[in-house]
Amino acid sequence: MPIDLDDLFTSLGRHADAIPLAPAEQARHRGRQRTRTRAMVAAAAAVALIAAGAGAVIVRHDRQSAPVTSKRALPAVGAPIEFGDKARAATVAGTDGRLYTAWQTLNGQISMTAVELRTGAVAWPARPLGSRTDELLAVDVLPRALVVTLRHGSGNTMHIYDPADGRQRWALPIEDGDEVVQHQSVLVRASANGRTEAFDWASGTRRWQLPAQADRPVYTLGTYLDRNEDLLLGRPFFFTDDRLVQVTRAGQVQVRDITTGELRRTVTAAPPDTDPRTYLAYDGWLYNDEHECCEQNGFRVRATDLRTDGGGSEVVFTRGPGHQVDMVQMCGELRVCVSDQDRDGTGTVSVLQGATGRQLWQVPGAKNGTSVATVHGYTLVGGAEGERVVYDRDGERVFSTPAGSVTWLDTDTLLLLPSFVPGPAGKVTLPDGKVTVLGEVPPASDACAWTPDRLACPVGTSLRIWDLSG
């Protein structure tokens, strides 16, 4: 069965130990959209699936190496940040050298604090958030805003804080069916009723708005650039390209200036599929899947040119009967990865040249749902079952691991962590494959955050920080 990203999103904090809690348009559109864009959910899902498992072993050219072991603890940074009880936690590392963490204890109390990553010192003390009936969903950080998303009733609320001192600036309600795009300049909300608005991060002032039209938008997307691989490196994510893309019910593709709302151009594509799984706006192109009444009939991938008024839209990739699409996502260097599975749940990943759809290479995916994470030309392919494999730009198999938590630490470095069990943390450099054992860590109880030289994980009743620079 395909993985339901709505369900996955609500449980990211419970079921993965190495995922960046930041969002993104690469996800399958399956019913309700919670608080972030589909791309953010998809990227988090990709790393969640790759990271799931128990114990990491790296294999060079399919030759299994001995398990990584260590007799010393990973060096700690500062004292643990105590939650006061067992808690669910969401934590993210900012570009300002701070770690931002929110947690919800068993009695429902939600709190948040900031910590200096270099020393582990508290930057500002824990502050209570929301009410005990709310549910903590996610924490995001941008250069000018700290965002905590809470679930309540029939929707969510995005609470916007000042990263400097943790004081709340404003809040934005998000109803089920709304879509959100987090841009460096504005926060865009496209409501299910057809209205689109953009808000200033610092004040919450409405910068622009578009009333609902008869042909209202059904999909609203930020535009990815190649450098947006930051999301997969555990860094704060926000869109920097100023193109906002909206697909209307009638199949009109509107490209707007995200900072002003001004319509730049309208391109006519094929009418949106009645049940599309994926829309991706990537560097001047819009990609989406199409399928007939029944998924057993296969699917197509359509590319729409957003760069000129003339535009143009055509099918660039097809998979025959018995295949269903999982995800269409950016793979760096103007490449697009399409993951799908057949009737038996066997996965395949096809790498396409973005503009032409020409297939560059194709490799096996994971059973029952494949995830893909491309950084600096290396593509990490995995899933909830089976091995995780790293391929180079030409599709050559470089590394593989039969199980464990594997994610990107930096552009040429993998981070290895145990999954929900005590064990060694390590890193592997590419392309030489050198393995460095860093030290033992206790089992993480929720999603970790990291930078190239720091690792931070919730561990039961506290948050711990460790040094990865060794």
C-alpha cells in the first residue's frame, strides 16, 4: 500500500529519529493538507523512511562491512535540557547557531526553549504554549521567525515567535483544506474557500490578498531551486524563489510574484487529474502525475513550462499498467526523480532530465513505498523496508546499508545513527567511503536535529546535545 503522508505527518515525531521538521510540493496529495506545503511533508517523509530501522551498517560496492562499534560515549555538549516528564518533542537547528525545541508532556502542557548549540547554554528560558488540549505538530525556524504549529479541533494554528527572545508576535489559523507556503519574505495561505493571502513574518500584517474567483485555485505551490536541498541536510527550509504557482480547477496554471501577488503569466495545461498524487514546481517547470480511473492502468508525468507566456505542456514520462506513482520530486541539477511501485509493492526510481523527461537512469526502489533524498549529486534511496542505497550522478551504486538510520549530515557526508536503541553514531564521507565512529548515544525518543558538528535528540524526559566534530 502507498504511504499516506497525512498520517505520516501527524506522527513524524513518534516514528523517526533523523528527520528535518521543515516542510515542501513533492508529496502525494491525499485528502487533507495539514499546516505546511506538500513538499515539506514529502521531504520529511523521504528522510523519515530512509532513517527508519535498527542499527546502521555501511556496505561498499555491496560488500558488507563489519558493524560499526564504539566503546566510548559521544561527547556531550552542556547539560541536558529537562522536560519535567516524558514528552513528545520537535526540535530544529537554526542558522543563527541556536537550537529551538518544543515539547508536550503527558499532562498536555506544551513548552518551548532555545539553546546555544556551541555550548548547550539556554538562550531563553522555557515558555508555555497553547493549551493542554492542543497537540504539538511541528517547529520551524526562518531567519526572522520561529514557527510552532499546534493542532486543535478542525484545524491548526501557526504561532509566530521572535527567535531572539521567544515572545509571540502573531498567530495564523489554518483550516483543513488550506495550503501554506513559507517564503523568506512572506507567509502565504491559500484557503479552501479560494482566497489567497500573504502575511509579513515580523508583524502578521497582510501584504496582499486575492479574492476567491469562479475558477478558484486547487493547488498552491512554492517553487524549488536546486539549492533547496538544505531541507534534506537538516537545515531550516523556506522558499527563496519568488514564483508562486497556482493550479485552478479548469487547469489554468498561474504564476504570480509571491512578494506582491501580481500575476506574471497564465499557462494552460491539461485539466488537473481528479485525484493527483503529486505537484512539483521546480526551477521554471511544473510537474504533476496523471492516471486513469484505476491505478492499475499506470500513470503519466506531465511537465508544464512556466518560463514564458507561450508555455507548453506535455507528457514526458509514462509507466504502464500495474504501476502507481508514489512521488515526483527534485533530484538536483535540474533532474526529477519519479518513484513508483507495481502491484506487488516492488518500487522503482526513475531519474529524468527535467525539461525533456529523458530517462537518465533507473534503479530498484524499496518495497511498499520508496523515499529519495538527493544532495550534491548523490541520491539516497530507501524506504520502510529493505536496504538504503547511495547512487552517484550516473546512477552507479556507491554505498548500501541493509538497515538502520542513514541521513545527510553535509553535502558529502552521511550521518549514521541507531534507531530507538542505544548504539554508535558515525559518519561516512563520500566518495572515499571513510567511516568515522564518533561514540555511543542513548536511544532517541523523537526526531533529532543536527548540524555538521552537533547532534541534538530528545531522550525520554530531556533534550541532549552531542559533539560530532570528532
